[in-house]
Amino acid sequence: MAKVTSTRIAAIKGHFKHAEVITEDNLSDLVDAIAEAAQEHEHTVDGGPGSGTGNAGPVLRFTAFLTPERAALQQLDPAERVEVATPFWSWYELRYDDTTIEFASWVICFPAWYVGGDLKVTVFWKAAATSGSVRWALLHIDRAPGEEWEASETEMQEVTDTARGTAEYLNSCHVIWTIVPDPGDVVSVGLKRSTQHEEDTMSGDAKVLGVLIEEQ
């Protein structure tokens, strides 16, 4: 694969400048140039950008932000979805009670190009109180076509996060999934507040603004 130089870029532009018929050769040249440019962009560790001597990484990394308005709420003890409005702003929250184990979930699909990298899952939430902690449980169910959908979770992990000293300030906590989906899997992501856990000590609602999933 040839390097992407200014001379080569000019030659590629020349192929298509006057509506030239696309042939196998000039299309292949263009595809090679795009692929080379993407690889050069990722060569940043050892030799610096564009050096061609760095450690290449994947061009695409999976990410998804799960919002309250997209959440599915179960029949028994769902989190409360509330639209909050001010004179100039509005947003949705999932409010988790401090006495009942409440739950919400989302269904997403992992693309075919996902290569199974580690996944960091972050919960962004606000506290109604100024002290105490909340115990969050994150679980996921990974299924490929042909597999049973209504089955037990693939994995569940829990994390405790302490409320900030001022009510309604933004908090965040995360877990790393140790069992990751396969490319093309349909995944149900669940979030509950484990109020029965001894580390869940905060009075009042824990108000979730969203859940971020990032491939590391």
C-alpha cells in the first residue's frame, strides 16, 4: 500500500476531476489511500502522527449513550421517568427510590465491526440528598439470532457511589464489563438501585441522567 503523499492525492483527484468513469484501478487506488490515511492517523504512539512507525490501533471504537427517554420500564417496581423543565432547559431523569429495588433497561445492538474490546459502563446521576451512598447494579443480557431471549443475565456487576455534598450535583461511577458481547449481538442493558444492600445509605431519590458505554 503506497503512502499518502501530496503528489498521490493530486493524482487521485485527477482521476475524478472531470467525471472520469470509475474503473477498478482508480477506485482501488482511492480505497487504498483512505485506508492508509486511517492507519497513519492511528500511528501516534512511537513515531508521532504520520510517521508510519507507531502502534496502529482500531479506527472505530463502539460507544453508546443510553438516555432516560429511551429506557424500558418493567411492570414491577420500575424507576420513575420524569421530565424536568425550567424556563430555558428541559431533560429526562430516571428516579430510583430509596426503599424499593427499582429497575430500567435498554436494548441496543453491537455492530459487526466491534472487535470485542473492553467496555467501560458509566452511570451519570444526581442525588436528592447531600450525604450517603447509592449501590448501583449494572447487568446485561447478550443474545445472537437463534438464542433464547428470555434468559438470565450474562453478567451483573455492582458499584457504590457516594453523593456529593450538595444536592442535585452530578455524580458518576463506572464498572468494566468482564464478559463482552460478540459482534452483532443484541444486548439488553439493565440498571437497578440495590436498596437492600448495606452500602446503600442515601435517603431520597437517585436521579439517573444516562448511562455511557465506551469501548476502551
